[in-house]
Amino acid sequence: MLVLGIETSCDETAVAVVEGPAGPQPVGKILSNTVYSQLTEHRRFGGVVPEIAARAHLERIDGLIEQALAEAGVGLADLDGIAATGGPGLIGGVMVGVMTGKALAFAHDKPFLAVNHLEGHALSVRLTEPVEFPYLLLLASGGHCQLLTVRGPGDFTRLGTTIDDAAGECFDKTAKLLGLGFPGGPAVEKAAAGGDPKRFALPRPMWRKPGCDFSFSGLKTAVRQAAEKLDPSDPRAVADLCASFQRTVGDVFADRCTNALTLAPMPTLVVAGGVAANVYLRGRLEEVAAAHGAKLVAPPVRLCTDNGAMIAWAGVERLRLGRVDALDFRPRPRWPLDPTATTAKRV
Ligand code: KG4
Ligand code: ZN
């Protein structure tokens, strides 16, 4: 089963070809995974500009599809399905991906699969590791921070979410305040190496509160206040603040996942989304999982941030269940994984 995956929901134009499992092998195979990161387009603005992103996707998408097919050594006629991110995300970009996917599916008479970007992250671990359903998932990216139980494609129960900012956004803000550049996550992780994680006592929002919700706005403010007081040209101070911030996020993740593993015990804890690329945070979650007799599984670092392979893989999972989409699918700026979940509240 060969599926082409198109990802255009934020600032990465990404296309991949993934082969679904054949025979007893439970995982998939990535035949190609091309990505164009719009770093130069957005860097001078210090964040993603939606209109610029949409135009950049439009300029690159055709070339990336050609490249992904060539690297995989397959033609459009060989595909079993065409998957594109259908939301949630910056709507101009999502429209570019969806329209391209639909056009290819129509022209080549292939099934079209509109993939929820969050489901792409949520299922990505199964592309490379034989993880069985159900599992507990911490999904931490630039726009989301949620704990969910995953029972299968399209079958999620949200245990908690952030009441304000996402964890990745907090990493990006910290990097911006300290002049470390964009995107912030990898820059903060790098700067934190060798820093003193105990130098700054930062607030741990929601820590030891019941439930599985998150909050990061108080931490963001505290980092800003600490950053304003320190000398940005002092690499030691910057390293110490990054390390202290990262440890605080680790404390919050550990505390929230402890509650989740207690409320909904599962044999596997999965972490996915861009923030899952952070090696320190993976270590913290490994400890929490082990303390509850569970195992932490995370996608390889390069598959944590947005990519086409995770969209193609979610397409494989849906196609296997016959869940294809009609060509009148409308791109969705918002698309919760668990539509029954209510808005999180401060406790
Ligand atoms: O999943 P993703 O690529 O895009 C969204 O769907 O949002 O996540 C991007 C986020 C950014 O906020 C970025 O700073 C963060 O993931 N991130 C990291 C790391 N690498 C990326 N955060 C912490 N540590 C990292 N190594
Ligand atoms: Zn993402």
C-alpha cells in the first residue's frame, strides 16, 4: 500500500511517500520524505506570517511532489492513495495542500484522504515502532499541548489540554527573549546544555493540581521577567535560564503525565509533536513511564517536527480501514481530535 502525504498546515512544505506494512511486519517504510522549511521567509518577523506561508507553499508544492515521487522511485499511477493535511492549521496553507491533493486524486482516480494534522502526530509513532492501541499520548507542539488516550484512528479521548499557551510556543518565546533565534525549541535545548537547571526558580503552572490540563502563560511571564534582568551577552546566564526553563517544563510534563497514567493506566506512553524532539524532556517522561510500569515510545527526532511521512502514514492507517474522504472535503482551521471534549478551565 503506497500513499503520498502532503503537509502544509504551518511553515513546512513537506511531501513523502510511505509504504504500508506488508505481511507480518507491523510498521511502515518511508520511501521518501522531502521538506522545505520556510525559515528564511519568516525569520525576520520572528514568527510565522500566515499569508507569506500560504504563498511559499504554493510556490514549492509541485516541485516537492515531483522530488518525493522521484526519490521513492514511483509514479502517481503506482499510488494507492493521496493524503493531505485537512486541518487544523493556518487555513491558507491547508487550502494549498488540500486542493493539490484533491486535484491529483481526481486526475489519477485515486482515493483522497484528508488527514487531521494532530492525528498525523498522534499515529506517527506506529510508522517506525510496533506500538499497539490503546496508548496514552502527550502531544506537544507549537500550537497544542494535550494528553489523550488513543484507541485507533479517529478514536481519541482527551484527558487534558492547555488552558492558555502551548509548550512549543513557550520554547519559541523564550528563545526570542534571549535572542536565540527561530524556531526556538532546538535553540533553547542547545543553549540549556551545560546550564544550571536550578539557578532560576520558575513557577510550575498546574503542578500538583488534579486532572491533566496544562498552563504555560505564567511560566512565559516569569521567563520574560528573568530575561529582562540578565545580561543577554552573558552566555552562562542564558544557558542557566534555558536549563531552568527546560527543567520546569519537564517538571510540569512529569506531573501531568503522572496524573494521566494514574487516571488511565496504559502500557505505553507516547510523546509526539515538535517538542517531543527534546532529548531532556524525553528522559523525564521515560522516568515517569517506568514509575508506572509503562514504556515511553517516541518517534525518531526527525519525525517529531512537521513532516509529510506522518501524514502519509495516517493516510495508510485510514485507508486500511476504508475511511476515504470525498472530494468536497472542506479545509478546517479547527479540528479537535476529541470533538466531545469541553474547554479546559483554570482550577
Ligand atoms: O509539531 P511542530 O513541528 O509544528 C506544530 O504542529 O506546531 O512543532 C513545532 C514546535 C515549535 O514550537 C518548536 O519550537 C518546538 O516544536 N520544538 C522543540 C524542539 N524542536 C522543535 N521544542 C523543544 N525542544 C526541541 N528540541
Ligand atoms: Zn505539527
